[in-house]
Amino acid sequence: MALTLFSRTHTATGPEFAPEPWPEIGETWKPEGVIVTQRFLGLAGAVVLVYTADAGVNGTYYAVACLGCSYRTRSKTDRDNYIASEQAGGEIANAHAAQCRALPRDLPTRPDDDTAREIVRHRLNAERRCDYDSAVYLTSFHLDRLALQRSTEWIEEELQRLADEEPEFMTAKPRTYSTGTEFTILRFPKR
């Protein structure tokens, strides 16, 4: 009599493009507006992601987030603005995973539209300056993409809505040298 310790059966459950479950958590998670390119497993089981969004006019940039603790970054060092390559994102994620002792948490749920609008408004307020107007880049929202779980189009529509409803806060105009819209956060009013 043969004793089988491991048994694996493979059955076709859908088309080939169906996402594979994450082996770490046994679920398939594809948040809207986020392209997960790499996953790392922390010391206590938390998943660390390298992710990006649609390429914008300034190219493709990456961010790193831990689903166990509050670690998030969009830059390699304090002097860099953005993570410009998937490899660099992987190095950052791997370094964090190698020392992170966070336990896995539940996957973030998709917020309702009002909560997502608050996340956008919070990011814009963080980007607003006292002494100059500030251009809005979609890469500014990379850290918020896992919380937002919204498409680039949704974010752009929300920016346009804000520009229409609050012209003292934000403006929108056609891009000068390419297609699309250029959004600008106006400086804080002088008191």
C-alpha cells in the first residue's frame, strides 16, 4: 500500500488569463488602478508589494507597500523623487520584507466614492505649498493607490471636478506639449 503525503490535482476552472491566487494568503486580489509587479513575504507572513499604475506622461514609476505594517514609499532615498524601475522597487521591498515582523492583515477593502474623494483631497492638501503653485502629477497618488483602488481615469475625473467646483484651490487646462489635462494646485492664499 502506498501512502501519499501530498496530493495535487489540477482542474481547469476558467480561462488561462484568470489570476492565480496568492499562495501566501490563498486569495486573488487585483485592486482597480494598481498593477502589482512583485510580492515579497515578510518574516511573520505580511506581504510586501511592488506596484505601479498606468504609465503617465512622465513615464512609469513604482511604489512599495507592506500589507502588514504601515510602511509605504515611492522613493529610493530621501533625495530621490520616485522609484523609476521595478528592480529598484524589488530591492526596497526585499529589504523591508527581510526585517519586517508584521503579521498579515486583511486586504484593504475598496472605499466608497466619498471616502476615495477624501483620500484624493488629503493628497492634494499634502502637495499644496505656501509660496508657489504646484503641478499635480498622477505619480503623486502612487502611495494612495492601494487605499483608493480607483483607475487613473477616476482620479483625473475627480481632479477635473475639483477644478470646476473649487477654482481657488485647483485649475485645469489642456497640456501645452502633449494630450490630456494639466492640473495645478494653487498656493495657499496670503493672509
